[in-house]
Amino acid sequence: MASEQSGSRRVTAGLLSAPLLWLLLFFIVPVAFIALYSVGGIHILPTDPREMSFDAWHHFLFAHSVYLSLFWKSIRVSLTVSIVVVLLAYPIGYFLALCVKKRKYVLLLVIIAPFLTSYLLRVLAWKVILGDKGVINTALFELHLRSPDHPVSWLIYSQFAVMLVLAYVWIPFVALPIFVGLDGMDMSLLEAAGDLGASRFRTFLRVTLPLSAPGVAAAFIFVFVPTIGEFVTPQLVGGTRGFLFGNEVQDQFTRALDWQTGSVLAFFLLLVVGILMALFGRFTQVRAVQP
Amino acid sequence: MPDEVGRLLRRRMGRRDLLKYTGMGVGVSAVLAACKQASSAGGLPSGSARPSISAEPGDLAVYDWAGYGDGSYYPKLEQANLWQAYQDQTDDTPQFTLFPDDDTGYTKVAAAAGGGVPFDIVHPCAYRFKDYVDLGVMQPWDTSQIPNYSQLNPQLEQFGNINGQQYFIVEDWGFIAPLYRADKVEPQEDSWSLLFDDRYAGKISWINTLEMLVIAGYLNNVSNPWEMTDDELNAQKEFLISKKPLVRVFWDQSYELFQDFKREDVYIGYAWPDAYAYAKGAGLDVVYMNPKEGRITWSCGMGLFNNTKNYYHAHDYVDSWSATKAAEFLVGSYYYGHANTHIDLSGVSPDIVKALSLDDLSILEPPNSNPESYIPRRQDYAEAWSEVKAA
Amino acid sequence: MSDLAASRGANWTLRIFFVVLVLFLYLPLVVLLVFSFNKGDVTFPLEGFTTSWYRLAATNPELLRALERSAFVAIASSLITVVLGVLASYALVRRSFWGKPAFAALVFSPLVIPYLVFGISLLVLFTAFDRFLTVTMGTYIGLGLHAVTIGHVVVALPYTILVITPLLERLSISLEEAGHDLGASPWQTFWRVTFPLLYPALLSAFLIALTLSFDEYAIASFLAGSSPTWPVFLFAQLRVPSQLPELVAVSSVILLSSVFLVVIAEIGRRRSERKYAIEAL
């Protein structure tokens, strides 16, 4: 009995060791390094300060630094994008899950397929569409809705462009969990509500929506979290006004040569995300774990 | 002499040449031209005796700007003009890694400095030369191994002389000046102020580096914009922040600026001469201004890392870059200047020659222009610029 | 019954919305396709039809090398991820041990770290490690494809576990017990019984990790060093003239082949799921 147990423990240890080691070494340790770097525990560049101190944190959080206000700006942008994306993706998920009988999965694939093109090139295509002489503006000129000297110029190199492109990229990705959540829904509930005299709209409000809430919340987090750290899209279509927190972090590491401040910013982002996830975890459980 | 060697390698050898060169001491050149395979095992043109190049691993790792040999701007011409001679001589193909700008390039090297820098050659600009040397990763060139070096302008080569040693071989130089669409823009005067002109809000593009602070300094009559005091730096920072709403986009690559000009997203930009070249090539009506505060001139050069295993390959590469062929390519395609003083400018349009003073190198001295200089307080400038971008 | 979920009016509205959204989603792709045949650069105006970009792309060494690197990283990281994913899923589903919730949290946390922060963390890790190596042994490894592969494994792992665990849960444990009773060692049980049944999930997991890695830019941008992967190469080429239309051409090809692959995988997966669901009853 004892040997069976210890043998069983050995099997468990054997199973766990590889993934655990990998994650420890290549996930926990690097993040710990960043935290250390932010207080001067590590220094790699010649310009890094050599003593440990909380100066960089102090400067970021309390000295009215522009970086903090940039962070809030990015939160606002991410929030807007996430809400818009969920609002647009929900009808798609709803439609596919509940209103389409045949070819559900084919249509889903149609929605997902654009994902398979390079993200960067899709963003480039938007540059062509949104530019002052791009597809949209040229169409407006041809329709005589605007004169060629006054194109709609806030389409590109603006916060709008960043939000549009991000929404574009995320909608298919977000429709998926919403679809999955609604697809598994028990139709008899809707029948029952109908039998009890509720209109379809009321049924939606009182039955479907609450039931799909976990899926929606997951979808929201799915978009919100990565978007806060987004730096590629702003770099390509954001112009000067679309500059976001992620860009600042990237700059600190690639051109400003200030890895300590960069670490402060990066770790701060991680902390915020961690707190959000902890709060979110109160409302949902990870399904795969059965203790 | 190097031109003749170049001609030989291209097999344009006549009978008189044959006689002439067999008359030369070692007759190495004739052997070279006749048996190209043998040349890769040793035997090199004039210069001090040196070990066989095949002892080195090859695959020269060049860390450089885009369009300087990697083929991203002119796929065939870059190779043919900049390093074909190198390949013919050493049978090696250089491997390029690109950096988008000096700051990013330097950061990568600085990060790798304690370990090992994975490149053999780097091509930064003069105001970064001292930074690289201070990292302790560079070694000086042996100019006796670079036959074409004698053709290079000594005034320019002075920039590459740090602490008494030739750490960098200056190859290319050019300007920084406002570029604008003459059919859409009427500057009030020829001045850097055009980049900050309220009338053209939303149609202006700045470069995405801290050099904008220097430009602001020149505009606002700071005595030495490359070494500003705290107050001066702050004032420029505030000035840039106040003018930022006028700017549509910051550019990283010169070609991006041109694309924005072509798409008509931008009418005014802080520009290098190559953007001017592309714009003209695309038929746009553009002017490359000579502002009253003076254009800024930059010069860039090749540096050698001290952990390189391709010492002689590197020298041959720089030799290829220093030749008139390379020079004429840069002038004709990018409207850049080259340090080689034996360039034949007859192939270049006289307007361009005049606009960019390609025949008169005195343009590089103040007060005709403002050369890029070493920035001692680079970290502070970088911080200020970060704040401008984040604001 | 679809009329339970929406009235006819609502149904039509949703349908129109769906179509509009699909058009919106495909507009940039159409633009890209158009420009892949355009004689000039990827800006208006159009300059004439040509297929030369496809030809040039097929013979462009830098481009092909970048694709190769991405393929290598994608395949290597996906294989490792699936192996680690199976191990972790097995531990989560079939075993009980102290600290299980913590392990689960650890395994899923790469889902929420912004890739920007993660890429930077790995950059710092590898750079610091190189310093250490240089000081102690006089050598260094540097950044490169190995670093990118390692990073991709970390971020793909949660997805693979999310895909494998449901199927693992559904597979009756009695099948494995039967194998054990018949005298097979745990290894043999795994290979002969569990693995074939788990196969659809493993394939899905592999494909998910593959797609994730192939198009991944953020992490690779910090770690690729002097060997750019396809997205890193693409990004660098977005702002320079000559090769852009070739890249657009390549992407059209990639899009079509990916769609093809996904369709095949989906058909395969559903066919085997139906088959094994019946068997598992």
C-alpha cells in the first residue's frame, strides 16, 4: 500500500516536474527579474543606477509623471475598445448560436478566418483604407460628399484609428467564447419562459443575458487585458495622439536606454492586470480544475 | 590604384594593362584575375602582408541601417555597388541585421556589451561614436589594410578619430532639413519654424528621436543645443509639448515619411535627403529647405567590434564601401554625400549637386551647417523626449 | 428552434448585422489581395496588374529564411507545448496533490500577462544570463530563435491545457483501468489506450500553438536578435520600399493555406469526436 502510494506520488511528481520547471524558469523567474530590476537589484546597461532604491517607483507614482497619466489614457482607450468589441461581438455570437440552424460552424469559421492572415498586414491594409487619399476618402470624393482638399483626416494617425483597428482584430476572437457560452445553453429554458408568457425580448433580458454573463465577462477580460499593453497597433496607425502606455514601455527598453524605468512601468502594468484578474476570479471559476 | 584593382576584378583588362601589371613586383593582380578560386585561399592586393583570409569564419555580421546593403531599398543595386567588390574578393556574403535608428542600435549593443556583441561591424552616426567607444566593445581600424582609405576626406575622418585612434571610418554624410510640398505649403520664411507652423496643423511629421529637442534649441536660439542646461532643456521640452498637437505622426524610417507624403497625409517633415530623392522620383513637387538657422549635417561611419573573428573580412568590407562606386550609388540614389573625394559627379543632376552642395564640402563646417555633435547629457535628453511623446 | 431566440424582425436585423460585419472583416483582406497584384507600391493610386510579386516572393532569400525560421519556431514550440500540456493536463485531471489550485493558477497565468511585459522579462532574463555566463565561463548564448521558442511555449501552454483537459475528463477512466488490469504498464496504457483517444485534442492543441507562434510579433520582437522571424521581418519591411508587395503576396498564400488546414482539422476533429464519443459510452 505504501509503495503504491509513493509510486503514485512519484508518477505525479514526474508529470508535474517538466511543466512546473519550465514555468518556474521561464515565467516566474523573468517576472521576478523585472521586479528586481525596477528597484535596482539588477543592472545590465552602463547607464543603470547601481544601488537599490525605490526612487524610480516614487518618480513614477508620485511625481506627477506623464507616464501615470499616459497609463490612465491607455486604460480609457482599452475600456472603450473592450466595451465596443463585446457589444459588436455579442450579436454575432447570439446569432450563430441561437438563430442559425445549419452551417453554424462554417459561418463561425468565416468569422475566424481573417485571423489567419498576418496581423501586421491587416493593420497595413487599414492604413491604405483610412488615409487621406485612401479608400474611404476617395469614395467620399467620388460621391462629392467632401472636396479633395478636405479629407477626413482623423481616420488615420489618431486614437480613433487605434481603436478601430484593435476592435477589428478582436471581434472575431471575442465572438468565440460568447458563441460557446450561448451554444451550450439549454433551449428548454427559452421554451419555458415563452410558455410562461414572456416576450422574446424579455426572455432575452431575463434569461439569456444573465446566463451568458460569464462568457461575456470572460470575453471582456480577453480583450481588455492584452489591449492595455498594446504597442504595435499604436505604432503603426496611432500617430502622435494614439501613443499608448505599451509604446512608452517599449521605448524605454529599445531606445531610451532606461531599463529601470521601463521595468517599473512593465511591472506596474503586470500588477494592475494581476489585481484585475484576482477580482475577476471572484466571479468565475476555472473549469478545468476539480480539486 | 584601388580603381584599377576594381577594374581588374571586373575583368576589363586590356593588353596594355596586362603588360603593366605583370611588370609589378608580385604580379598578384594578374593571378587574382586569372584564377578567382586561388584568390580565396590567400593572396591579396597591395598593402601590408597579412594572414590568409580563409582562416576567418566569414559570414560577416553587419549591423546597419536599412538600404545600406541588405537590399530592402534597391535589391540589386545595393549589393552591386556597396559590397559586390567585397564578395568578389573574399567569396563571402555579409549577413545584415537592421536597426531602425541610432538609439535602438546603440541600446542593443549596450545590452549585449557585457556578454558578447553578435556583430562584426556597426554603422552608427558620429554623435554616437564616443558612446560606442565608451562601452569598451570597439577596436580601432588598421587603415593600412584599407586601400581606398586614402581617397576619403580627412576632415570627415577626423570625426571617427576618438582618443587618438581611428575607431570609425566615416563613409556617408547628409543633411537634416525641412522637406515640404511646394504646391501645398508656403513657408513664411526659410526656417525650422515651418515644422511648428500653426497653419498646417495635422500635416506635419517629426522624426521619432530626441533630435527634435536640438531642432527646437536651434529655433529658439539656444547657444549650444547639443549641450543644453536643465533650464534650456526644459524649455525645449515644453515648447515641443505645446506644438505636438500640430504633428500628425512621428517617423522612424525615412521611407515612411515619403509614403506619408505620397498618401498626402503629411505636407511638411523633418527629413533626410533620401526622402527628398524618393519624393522627387515619385513626381511630387517638393522642396528641401535650407533654413536660416542652418541645416544639420550628419555623418556616419563603420566601427569594428573588438570580439570580431572576421578582422580582415571587415577591413575588406569597409574598403568596398569606401570605393567611388559605392559613393556614386549613395549620391545618385539617396542624395547622400560620401567621404570619397574622387567621385565623378557628372552623372548627378546639377540641381541636386547644387541643392546638396555635393561638390563643396565646406558646407559641413559651421556656420554653413550645424554638424551633429556628441550629446553628453543624452540620458536627460532621452527622458525629456519620452515625456514629450507621452504628454 | 431559432424563433425562440428572436422574432422575425430581430432575426433579419441580426442577419444584416452579420453580413455587414463579415464585409467589415474582409475589407482589408480584399485590399491586400488587390495590392498583391498591383504593379506599384502598397499605396494608391493603382498602377497596373502584375503577378511578379508572387514570383519574386518565391525567390527572395531573406523572405524565405524568415518564413523558415518562423516555421521552425512554430513547430518546435508547439511540439514542446503539447508534451508539457499533456503532462500538466494529466496531473490536473487524474491526480490529486497538494497545491493543485496554485499549480492551476500558475499554468493559466500566462494567459493574462501582456506579451509586451513577458517579452521584456525574457529579454532581461537572457541578457542577465549571458552576463553571468561571460563572467563564469567566457561564452555567451545571446538572443535568437531559442529564446523565441521558449517564450512561445510559455504563452501557448494554457491554451493547450484548455483544449486537452475537457477531452481527458470525458474519456472514461475505466478504459485506462482496464488496460492496467490487463497487465499493461502505465507507459503502455498511455501509448496504446489514452493517446489514440486523446489524439483529436492533441492535434487541436498543436494547431492552436502553431498558429499562435507563427504570427506572434510582440515577444519575438524583443528576442529574435539577428534572426528575424516572419512577423518581425514583416514589421521591419512595412516601412521600406521594395519588398512589401511580395510580403502581401505571401500573406495571401498563407491565408488560403491556413483556411485549408483549419477546415481539414475541424472536419477531422469532429469526425473522430463523434467516433470516440460513441466508443466511450
